[in-house]
Amino acid sequence: MDSFCICYNIFDHGFSEIPPLPEVYIVGKTNDALGYIEKQATSQTLESYNISYLETAHKQLIQICADLKIVSLEQRFKPAKKRNNIDLSKLLQDQKTKEIISGFITRKLSTFYKVLHTNQYQISFNAKRKDPIKHYKISIGDSKLQPLLEFTKIEEGIDYAFYIKNESEVLIPKDHDIQILLNDPSWVIVNKQLYQIANLNANKLKPFFSKEKITIANKHLKTYLEKVIIPIIKNIDVVTHGFEIITLQNIVSYQIEIVQDFIQNIYVAKVIFEYDHTTFEYHSKKTTASNVQFGNDDHIKIIQTKRDVQVEKEVIDQLLSKGLQINNNLLLETQQPASDDPYQIVGWLIQNRSQLEKDGFIIKLPVFEEKTVSILPYDIKISTHQKTDWFDIKGIITIGNHEIPFAKFITHIKQNNRFFPINDEQVFIIPKEWMTRYQKLTAFGKTADDTIRIAKSNYTILKNVVPTQQIAFNKATEEQYEVPSTLKATLRPYQQEGLHWLINHYSNGLGACLADDMGLGKTLQTIAMLAFAKERLTPTNEPAKTIHLDLFSDPLEVKTYLKTLIVLPSSLVFNWAQEILKFAPHLNITKYTGPDRKKLIPYLETYDIILSTYTTVSKDIETLRKIDFTYLITDESQQIKNKESKIFKAINSIQASHKISLSGTPIENSLSDLWSQMEFINPGMLGSYAFFKDHFKIPIEKNQNQERIKELRTLIDPFILRRTKEQVAKDLPELSEQIIYTEMLSEQQKQYESQKSAARNLLLGIDSKEATKIHIINTLTKLRQLANHPKLINTDTTDQSGKFEDVTNHLHTLVKSNKKVLIFSSFVSHLNIYETWCTIQNIPYVTLTGQTKATDREKIVNEFQNNDQIPLFFISLKAGGVGLNLTKASYVVILDPWWNPFIEKQAIARSHRIGQTNKVMVTRFITKNSIEEKIIQLQEKKKGLSDEIIDINTMPDYIEQDLATLLN
């Protein structure tokens, strides 16, 4: 069998009350000939045969086949109180139920045959599983068959006959094999070809299956003509013999009717021309119509109406000049892409209604939910009023004489429901452009009465809603942009830009996230901003707030102090203190840390800057939330990325007029990190987390939805300033990176393979033991440790490590060349092995890990920076990845890769930062054929998302999603 395809089969089911029904199969093909039925086509079987159908019309047809299964009909139309299905034969015995079922089947089959005919899909009739389908195959006719009625006057009465004609011949029904599939609209099989017969109920052909003509006696003539012939003759071509024929060609009026094109799922304008005795639809191929009149003496006259093609063309040309076009010679639609807006024809009617009525057109409107669509002219006026922390948006929509507050439309726009009821009789179709322009208002605005309220931090939403000039922020003057005279530093141009950016947000009361690359001076830019804010502290007419420190001291005025709380990791406290003393010594600072900090509580409002740690803030939140701070600043603010954490909730409960977050990595693991950052600096800016997850996180992370990426960038761009070293620090020395692949020694390799095999059994479900999160972390950690050195999992072993030999050779070469080197590892025990080697080799070194006291960090850093006799600095990756300025080192060695490459980048930035004058060389040691190689591949695989959102370099995913890759 060469291939497989989808084939539809029409079958007789034995119920005379309903027409034949369709079913769908997977059928084999050999050299384009249909073979045997393989299976019934379902979503599961089609997937197993690798047949794509979801993006085709097959999807719609397969669903229709499912809806028209006998069991589906029994389920759908059983009485509500019945739990079990009732046989279809019994349901059809009730006349009302039969009519409902017949109507449902007719609608479904009408769509089925239209779609099938349009797409020319494979079809058979009454196929048998035991035979190849090719024996039952039906071809599809190219065009509709036209009915032809012939009258012949004879002495006894009238002979009449029904014929059907295609483009080349007239067919006599009794001489051909005809099977009726659907009566109205009529679909028939003629000589194994599927056709639709225009303007005819197919049942009218049945009397002519056995005879060519029927004779109507004179005594029955009038009754038969009135009841049988006249109802159908208007739409059928007539040939007469022996009758008086009157020919007319006078257009009385023309009408535009809005109808739905079910195939394209759009609304179109259908043009109908009314003549004296009949009507013609413009798209109809019929050129004449006949009618019968009886005289007083029962004299019969045939009135034939011929279309006035020239006048009809002139009328159509008028419509084409007004922006319509002919679609497949059938209906009229607007010239814009139909897929953009299925109701665009209504907008065209609104624009052209007045002129159309002057030109004599009668307009027939569609009805939705029993209401007529309004084509009254409309207008919208929206204004915004700026408050302290938000914008109030008000608007009036005028539709004819109706004035409706814009806020009432918000729910419809949010639900993507374009049908807005004006009153009990009319419905207004909301323009597609409004649905797009105002969609963000529905997501981020809060509606109260006739007003929509938008937070100031969401001002970017308003750019498409109201004129830009209505968004009136306080603009900082050129004088305000000057670097504070009190700052003891010369700012680089990009740092001045960063300061100006922070000043703008300060002036407008908006939060800011300074996300510059590590080593570009976020701390200095922030200190410059605080110096600026200190200079702008001005007296007010209000009485000064004072505090008494004790019974004997004079009261202190609180308003003369900046009152900035800076929250940071404990490892950065000494660094910030140093930087403030160096660049802004006029700002008085205190460290709110340690066991004696409670003594500072009465004095906290008398400092410009209070330095504290995340741990301390979390513990002392009840104290800190009582103070109204001018500034609240979080450094390494990814510390608050977990929205469920105690510190996130604590930080967000502190009162502050202005907020800044500092982070070189605003997104570490997922977009949830970004939501936490934005929620801190501008609460509510990205909506609730549930909304953010559904609207942004899932569409972007799982589907790479470009529209949502663009929307998110628009929202956050004004509040995140991100510059990389490559962009702004042109004078920064070159950074080179290399990977040295090392091989495990024989015994090390055996241990690793044994451990990997056990890990696969556990983590990939072979072992019965449950693979919990802690199991995953512990097991993968063991593999990482073994790839480095067997001693990391067994301190008593004498087995050696291939990586250890390569690293020590590399370090020995650097030391002999008088180079200063930073050595990072995820494992302190790993560093200990190299410290032992240094002691044996008599090589001086210093070490900084999580166990190093905060008070000793400054001493250790200064010792390495100032003592050229110390070549090596061992640092644990997480403890020393931030807050250190180690520009004396021009070589960086990373002993083992971490899941999150941001952490490694932060570590490298300890050396490659402002102040470095030498080229920096980074060397990563990776063990071949180990989990370390997989980690590097995983990092590369996950790149891209953060770049698209805020222009940073990479983002790892949850490691358990890639266990199979890691353990392969």
C-alpha cells in the first residue's frame, strides 16, 4: 500500500424518513486507486496513520459525520427525562420530533455536501468493507445541474416533463441512474457523479424516474398547476408548446440583502432584482423565469420574464464603485481581506446607506438573536483625566440618537462579543478595530459606573486609546537632569542616561527596574539618583514631623532625611556602605542588621539610607511597615521572585513613595520572576498572577506567541532599563571564553556509569520508588559530583579525577605566569580539594564561601585585590557571584556548570567589569560523556525567551522536564 487517505462514504441506513448519511474512513491507496477500508477515521486513528487534517476542511466534515451517527442522533434527541438512548425508529414515530431531527440532519448535510464539493474530497456510495473502495467511488460534478420543465398542450389537457441539464446535454431522468441524497437543497448522484440541482426539491423528480412525461387531464389542470407547478416554475427554465407566451423585461426595484456565507463564515451583500412577476438574484445563472395565468375561460397564458443584463450590470457597477467586489461570481463583499472581519459588510452599509437609498436600493438587514442589526451612523469620543496614581477614562458612544457610556462596552470587548444591544429591537456590531484598540483596557482597567480606571504604570495602554497629549506626565527640566553636584564621581555617558531615566521615573512617581549587565555600575547610578532626590527635599508649609530620641535630646525633623531603605543580600552590605561613603559621603547611612539592630528602631527616620538584608526585613516587617519611606530599593531583586515567599509578601507590604529594583537577571527561571519584579515596583501593573499566567506566561513559554511577547514588551519597556556591556562599555577589555573538555579516569568512569544507570531506573520510572523533587535534585547532584571528582561523594576514596589533573595543570601554568585567577565551583567541597592541592604546592590563596562571615568578606577581597603574592581566589558560585569587585583578576575558571547560566555570568562579572584594564579569559572545564555536557546543551536549547521580553541572554527551564536528555 503506497499511502492512506480520508474517504467519505454515503450509506443507506434503512430509515425511510431521513436521507442517506455519511461516514468517514481511512482508506489505502495504490497508484492513486482507492483500496480497502482500514479503519474508521477518528482523531486517534488519523494520528496513528500520520494523516494531517486539523488545518483542513476534513476537521469540519469529520465532526459532521460524528454528529450524524445513528447513536449520536439517538443521544441528542432522546427525551430529557430518559437516561438511556431510545431507538431512532421510535423517535421518528413522533411527528414533531421527526421534524426536528429532519431539520437538524438537513442543515448538517447541506454543509457537508457544500464543503465536500468545494474541496473535491474522495467519496463513495454504499461501499462494502470486503471490496476495494474504487468499485463504489463517486466523482464530483464541476457545476450545478439546471432543471428544465417542458409543457405541451394536447387535446386532453397538458403533457409535462422534468429534465435536468448540464453544460453539454439534457438528461431524461428515466434513462439514467439517479440516487437522491438530499431533497432541499437537492444533492443527487447521477451516473456515479455527485451534483447539486439548482432551485429544485429533488423529490419533484421521483415521478419521472419511471416515465418521461405525465399527462394532466383538463378537469384537474387548474388545481394541479396552482398546487404543484406554480410554486416551482418561477425558478425553473420552461419550454412550452401550444401556449400563448408573453415576454417581459422590466426591473421594478433592486434590493441589497445581508446574508451569511457559511463556507467562508462571513457576511456578504446579496443583490436581488425584482421584475414584474419574479425576482432574480444577481449571482444566479438563470436568465429567464416563467409564470402561469388563467383567464376567465380558463385560458392559460405563460408569462416569461427575461433578465435585463445591461441594467443589472449598471446597478452592480454602482456598488463596485462604492468599494465592493464580486466574489466567485456569486456574492458581493468588501475589498478588504474577508478573514479580518466577518461583519465588515455592515460597516460598509453604515458608510454608504444614505447614498444607496438615494440611488433606489432597498436594504434588508440580517437579524441576530431576534434583533435587527443597526446601520445607524456612530461616533466615539474618549477623554482621560489624570489623578495622582491613575488615569480616569470616560467616553460616550453615539449611535444614531442613542448616547451610551463607553464603559458599558468593556464587558463585551473583554468577552470578544461584538453584539451590543442598543434596545429591545436593535443590536450594534462593535467595530473590529475597537475590539483590538480597547482590548488592553479590559485586561488592566477597572470599571466603576461610567469610568474606567487605569494605573499610572500602565500608561502605555493609553497610547492607542486617547491622543498622546492627554497623557500629561510631569516632565523633568534640563536643569533637573544635571548630575548632582554632591556626587563624588564622574559618570560615564551611559550611566548619565541611566540617572536621567531614574529621575524621570522619580519625577512621575513610577517604579523602575534597573537591569544593566553585571559590572556596569547599577549601584553608582542608584546612589546618584539618591543624591538627586536628597537635593530635591524642599520644606513645605505643613508642620514638620518630629521625633524625640530620649528625654534630654532636642526633637529631630524627619522630613530633612531621605529615608531610603535598601534591601540586599547580606554579602553586599559592606560593598554598598563602601560605595556610598566613597561617592555620596554627605548621605548619612546606617546598617540595620545584626543582633543589636533593635536599638536603631527609634532612629530609623533620621537617616538618609538604611541598609538591611532580605532576612532581616522578613523578620522585622512589623516594625518596617510602620515607616513611610521615600525610597524602597531592592538589590539583586531576583531574591523576591517567588510570589509565595515570605520575603516577597513582606517587601510588598512596606510603604514607600518611590521604588527601584536592581537586577542583572530579572528573569532567572520563568516569566513568573518578571511578574514578581513588576508587582514590586508598580503593583497591579501586569494584573493578578492568575491573569498574567493565562494571558502571558503560558502563551509565551509554551507557544512562543509573538503577539503576547510584543504586548508584554510594550507594557514593561518603560520600566526596565537594560544595557549590556557590549552595548555601552566600549572601552571594557575583550572577554574571551573557552571550554576545555576533560575525560574521566577509568575507575571514575565506572562509578559514574553505575550511578547513571541507577539514576535512570529511579528518575525515569523503571524503579518502583517514587521520584520526588528531592530525589531528582539529590540524584543529579551525585552525578555532577562524580563528573568532578570521586572524593566529592566518598572522602576516603583514593580514586582520582581526570578533570582535577587538567585543572591543576592549567592553574599551575597561570600561577607560574604571575596571573591572578578567580576559581568558581557550585560545591564548597570541590574547592576544598583544590585548596589542599595549593597547600601542598605552597601556592597562596584566599577563599570565600557561604560560611565566610560578612565582616570578613571585605578583608578577604581587599587582600586579594592589593596583594600581588596571592594568585588564586576560590569562590563558591552562589556566595560570590554578586557584590564583589575583583578587577585584579584577568582569568576566571569555572570548575563545573550550573543549571542557570545567569549565575555563571554574574560570577564572570566579578572580574569583567568597569575598572578592569586587562583582557579577561574565561575557561570552563566540562567532563566529556557526562551530565555536564548535557547541562551545556540544555542551556543552549533554552536560550531566547528573555531576549524577546527584556533583551537579556538566556533562561533555563525546570530541570525535571529534561531528565531523559540529561540521563541519556
